[in-house]
Amino acid sequence: MTSTSESHGGNSDCPLNGIRVLEVSTTRAARIAGQLLADLGADVVRAVDVLPDPAIPANPGEVWWDRGKRLVPLGSEEIRNAIGGADVLFVDHTPTGLTASHLRAEDIQARNPGLTHVWMPPYAASGRWAELDEDPLLLDAVGGVAGRYPCVEDRPVAPVVATTSLLHGALGAGAAVAGLVGRTRTGAGHTAVVSGVHAAVTQMATMMIEGVDQPVFSPGRSVRSLPFWRMYQASDGQWFFLATLTPDLFFRALDALDRMDILVLPEVGGEFTNLMVVGSPGVQAVEHELESLFATKPCSHWISTFAAADVPCAPVRTRAEWAVSDIVAANHGMTTIEHDVLGEVTMPDVPIAFSRSRVQTPRAAVVERSRTPEIWPRRTRTMDAADPSGQRPLAGIRVIDAATFLAAPLVASLLADHGAEVIKVEPRDGDPYRAFTLSFISVNQYKRGVVLDLGTDPGRETLLDLVRRADVLVENLRPGRLDKLGVGPEVLRRERPELVQCTVSAYGRAGAYATAPGFDPVFQSLSGMAAAQGGDSQPLAAPMPAHDTCTGALGTLGVLAALYERGTTGVGQQVWASLASTSIFLQGSELTGYAGRPEPQHGGVDYPGPAEGHRFYACTDGWMAVAAVGTDRTATLLRALGIGDLTDIESALATHTVEEALVLLSEHGVPACRVLEQQGALEDPFLQENRFSHVVTDPQFGRLRMVRTFVEWGSEDKDSPGRSFTVGEDTREVLADLGYPEGRIDEILGGRRTVQEQETSVRTS
């Protein structure tokens, strides 16, 4: 078997064709990052100590994680030689392991100064939990995910789908391609750290917000949630999720039900704000009315009613139903490969699409059983060992964010994290997501805000002018909306052939649902995730927007791949991402199927974890997570606690404080950690040591502690301060920078001043 990159990775139409990726990994996140780059055409070599035994079928996750790669036995010296010929290195060791393997960025830069070095530690770059073995249960405990799941009793809940690890992989893949884009512009390599906790806080950035000067609203953990955003049961026993996130959507739903009278109930008094606190009189009154109403007719009736009114809503389905649904089929969500041992294997297809480029046809990993002294010829480079500008890789890239809510704006936010300049374009009424002020700030804190009325000629022409000077446009308008506004894809290509347009949608760009609205819990319900989390009890939708955030990460990866290919072709293209495609990606392991595969994990009420040695336990002063996986570690756990039966673990740990239990288990080599509580999470010493948060000031709420960044770049480029901005606050500054005269700006603004200008006028008068 040959070992040149031209024989692997293999499609010249793929955006990453010719890129060589060395993956030194054992964790699922780094393997997913490598998989995504293989999907985009890179030649990905995963270095393994021990090759898989062909007589032992791999588990479903491993079949999916390693598709499209070459698995090659490489020792430490062979890894160092391979680094000389690689473009990207993924390494997922703990801090101690990274140093011991001599794979730190500073150890290898001289060997290959053009290398993009992406370190993906399982937890973080430093601190108490940084050396733990990779485990999704521990990561969700350390990162705070488990402490925010809905629960009946006040306790942490274990997610049945490792969404944090999947997001970690997508973020790592995006950082790698961002580094490649930066190299095309400077010739030098870049260094990124994308940790497991980066993924956790990205997933929860809109929820992890704490007031420094005054308390801020924090959602509770009730399984009932709020009346406009929760599960309901119909007369036939079937469940559905009503996802009316904004007042307008909820009012539309009530109108479709002919129940606008609900708003004038005494406990509501016509104020939507009276429906924002779980357990309040208004919430209880509306829940009673809606629960009684929905119990009168079958689920299909309510789904049809809401679909006719364009109200986001979805029935709860199983994974098996989702995999064969017309929505998945319309988006080419599943594919089939041949495996030497397992035979025919079905698995998720590539989760992003391009208008010009192709993606790699998924195939089983190729196992190369003989060691080879040279994986690739050494790259010959003459540049310095680092970017002399000291900037992040997307410095100089301009992004226009014309999107709303969360998933699509997060694409622009991640591009900003990689160094791009982002201009957010909003209508006069602003992004509807501003109804959730703090969440809006957390997602958009590194952008400048412009207001444009795209229903007017000046507004449309200004958008086109912004696009003519931009590299990327991010939008999530309904299909055909841009064409009606006169700024459709054909116009954009004519005006700016180099533009990369990222289109984010709910249900994808094909099929009967392509124009339908949808939010994160809609796809938790449709895809079987909510049913799996609830187990034999009520289906449960997680509060953290895993579909939104992972769609943002996958959309970012698509944009970066298109930007990289543009460096060769000089031409941009359109990139598509959707919540529907992401829902398939997020359950890739669970949806990978073949004859005899083990049953995927299912949860239940307040699900504690998959096994008695691998779950959450209460101590005298809090909760801890234990990951004694396998018979040897389970036996060690029992010895450490001085007990003889797994059923005694709970009572044994209940007599210790968390710290006492952690010290005891650590002495015996049993992986364990504390569970991060919801209250004051960002003040946690581990998160503080790794600089996962900072303070942003808002005129209304004062100082706010929120998530600082989603990826850490090893550059000298200092962090930009996060900021809160009003609708259109930066319009005059941005347009003046583009050379617009004052009179023209007044015309664009329609003779109106921005909110910021009005406030300034009041203060100065």
C-alpha cells in the first residue's frame, strides 16, 4: 500500500485536498476533529500504538470516528518524522502527557514552522482536573453541563448523548482549518488550544452569565420549564415540544389555538414577562390551560394546527424513526459504507455542504499494519517558526453577520474568536434574540452593530456595499427571502465573486420542511435525543442548546474550508449548515448501525450515569462524579471504599465530604471529580485558572461575568474587550470608515438616530 497523500484523502474537488493531518489521539473529540477534516478531503493519519484486531468488531463510535483515515502504527520518533511533512497536528494528551511526548508547539515548531498545532486536552490546559482520563461524564461534571440539566430532585443529571465531546471535535476541526487559512496569508503556522471545557462553556455560553453588580435572572432546572417552551402530552399519550421562544411566536400559537384569552388571565394580565419565571402564578395558570387543552386531541392534530400557523413545534420521535425520516433523506443525512469485519454499516453523512466543492465519500478506515519510516515527504519551508505579525489567523478577514437568534450568529462569533472583524447587521427592531438580553450579549460581544432596513433601496444597497468589501456573509433568512430583497446568491456572486456565503437553516435546504422554522429542542424531540434522555419516563429536552452551538461550529468549519479553497481558486461559494444535519452528527455513534451492534444508551428520571461505578454520587456537602470504567477499576473502587458490593457505593460515599472522597479515590487511581454547581459556576477556581470567563459591562445590568472565548490562540494578539451594544450603535462609525458622507448615512438611517445617538443627545442636553 502506498503512503503518499495523493493516494489518500483523495478528491481534487474537496476543499482540503492535499492537506496532511497527523492525529495523535485517543479521545473521541480529537478523533471526531480528524474525521471532519477527512470528510473535507484531507489525508488524515491517526497514529496508533496498537492496531485494532480485525477479529474483534469495533464499537459503533470508533467505526464512525475513524472513517476516512489511515490508522498507522507509529512510535515517538516516527511521529516526530511525520510532523515534518504534516500541515495539521491534532494532539489530545493531558498537560503532563503533552510534555512527556515532546509534542508541545514549542517542541516542534522548528521541525515544521508552517504547522497548525491544535492541542485538544480532555479538560483544560492546567488546573486540578487537567490530568483526568477522558470521560464524557467527568467532562460534563467539570464543565457544569450536568449541574444544569432539568431534574425532579435537585441533583446532577448525566446526558445520554456526549454532545460536549461532539462539539469539542467540531471546534477543534474549525481551529485547524482557521490555522490553514492564516498560513495562506502569512506563510506561518499557528497554535491553538481547544479544550473539553471550552466545548462545555461554548455549549452553555448563553446560560453561564452572572451579575457582578446585581443578580441576574437564571433559569431553573424544572422538567416543566416555561409554558411557551416545553413538552406537552396529547390525548393519545404522545408528546410534543412547543418551541415559541419569542412573544410573537407564542402569540401566534395562541391565535392558532383560538385561545388569545389566555393572555388576559388575572395571573398574566397581558404581560409576557409574567410567564418568564418557573412556578410563578402566571406560569402555573397558563400551563393548566394548555395542558387541559392539549389533552383533548391527539398529537397529530396539534402538530398540524401549529404547522399551518408556522409555529415551531415537533412531536417526540425515536432515533430509528428519525434516521429513516423524509427530513433526513432530503438532506442526505445517512450513508452506507462497507466494513471488512462488520459488513454493511450505516452512519451519518457529512454534516455540511458546499455549492462548488465536494465532500469526501465516507469510507471505512484503512489499517496499515506495517510500520513505515516516512508517512509523507518533509515539507520544505523557509519562513519563521511563527506568524511574525503575532495575530490570530483570520486577522484581516471581514464578516457580515446578517443572522438572528443563535446558531448562525455563533458562526460569526467563532470567526471573530479566530481573529476576523465582524459587523452585525440588524433590522430596526433588532435581532429578536435581544428579548434575551444577556444571552444576546454573550454571543455577540465581539461584534460591531449596524442597523439597515433591507425593505428600502438605501438599506439593500448598503448591504451590497458591505458585502463588496467583505469575505464572508452569514445569514439564516428563509429560502427565497434574499432573492425577494434583491440580494440573492446570484446577485452576491456577481457583486463579490470571492464571497463565502454561509446559510444556516432549521430543516436544511431541501424537502417539504425547508422553509419551516425550528429551534434546538425541536430537533432534540424529532431526532430521538429527548426520548433517549427520558428513557421509560417522560421525554426530556436538555436546556443547553447543543444543536445551535454545534451547528455554529460546523458552519464555521464550512466557512473556513471555503476560505481556504478560495486561497487557491480565488472564488468563493455558498456553504450550508442546518440544525437537522447537526442532529444527525450529534448522535453519530448512536445512529451508526450494523448487524449485532450493542444497544445505545438510554436514560431516565434524574439519570445518574450508565453504571454503578460510573455515575454521580452525593456526599455530605455536594456531588461528585466517579468513572470507574471496566472490571479492574470497579474492583479498585470497591477496595478504596472498603466495601464488597456495588450497591454499597452510594452509602459509603454519603459519609464523606466531596474533598475527602476525591482524595481517597485519587490515592487508589480511580478517576473522579466534583460536579460544578449552577450557582457561581464561572467563579469556580478551575475555570478561573484557565481564564474561561471575563467581565463585560452593560448599561442596564452593570458588570456581567460571562464566557470569554471558545478557543485559545497562542498568539501575541491581545483579547478584545467584550461589549454590549444597542441596535445600530456603530452604524455611523462603520459607514464612515467605508467612506460614506454624513448626508448619505442620514439617508440610510431614514432620518432616524440610533438608540445610542438618542441617549447621547439626552445626556448632552
